Amino acid sequence: QKEVEQDPGPLSVPEGAIVSLNCTYSNSAFQYFMWYRQYSRKGPELLMYTYSSGNKEDGRFTAQVDKSSKYISLFIRDSQPSDSATYLCASGGSQGNLIFGKGTKLSVKP
Amino acid sequence: GAVVSQHPSWVICKSGTSVKIECRSLDFQATTMFWYRQFPKQSLMLMATSNEGSKATYEQGVEKDKFLINHASLTLSTLTVTSAHPEDSSFYICSARIGLGEKLFFGSGTQLSVL
């Protein structure tokens, strides 16, 4: 079992839809959770950073962490064509490096 | 967020030559920097972890004599692809963090094409 699992998609939605992206992780020691957005041929850009459980909101983006089920989510409201990218989740503990999911490719159609 | 600058953004070289890629943290001191490789439509593949002033730790299957990593200061790490061959053509990305559990920031990547 990989430490961080993420459905690669692709996921295609119409403009304005709510997008739900999800990952699961296996290591209960993980405390840090991040979401990155990567456009083609660019480096990943940090979108959300969460420590421990709970929700975090930033504009149209909401990150959720449920440590009891080892489940992390990213919600995008009012999705735009410019949100089309690959989204990477990442988790880690205080003693090790971040472990990345494989990324979910999202396409938002106008 | 913090800025990580990576240069060059693309490079084309002849087979057998060496190529150096630089990664700089512009507004913070990075105790640890990471180097990744990414093939088209594939996820990030961690190549090595480097801590300032010490030897890099390479992931299994990554040739340390082929991919030389130097982390001479808290703001600069370099990756040198030695005697490059066409199979080394790939997208290389660096990242940096201040400390364990801290946010990880990425450079913009370098597309290497070996002819």
C-alpha cells in the first residue's frame, strides 16, 4: 500500500461546478497536509497547508483533513477554466519528508 | 509564499556533455532542498534530498555519479547531470523548505533535452 493514494483522473467538469479532489494516506503519524497545483511544464504551486485535522478556507478553495479516516480533500467552488491543472496532495510527519500523491488531472470546460 | 528560483528553465545539449541546474531560495534559508524528475503525464519522482553542508541522500535507483548534487549554502543547491544521454531528457524540479514539517516550495522546473 502506497503511503499517499490519489486517483489520477482525469476529471472533467463544466465551468462553475464544485470540484472535489481527494486523497487517502496510511501513516497515522502524518500531521502536515498540503495541496499543490501544477500547470503543464511548471513547478507545483502551494495552494493549501493544513496542520492536523480540520478545515481551511482560502477564497474558492477549501481543504479538509479527517485524521480519523486518514482522508484529505480539496474543494474548489465556482471552478474556472484557469483551474485546469494537475492537483497534488502531500502528507508528512515531523520526522520525515513529504509524501506526494500521483496527482489528479482536472479539466474545467467553459 | 516563499520564492524558489530555478535556472535554466530549459536546456538543450549534446550527448556526452554535462549540464548544471541551479536552485535558489530567494527570501528564506533552506535547510533542505529536494530534486525531482518528472516525465510527461507522470507524477513527481524524488531523486535526492540535500542538506546544506552534507552529502545528498539519493533515492534507490538514482545514480549518484550521474546526478551530482551540491548544497553549498542555505540558499543554493545545484544538480549536475554528467555525461548526459538522451534517456536523461526530462523535466527536473527542485524544492526547498525551512525545516521539518514546514511548507515545501518548488522551483519552476528545467526541461532538459539531450540530443
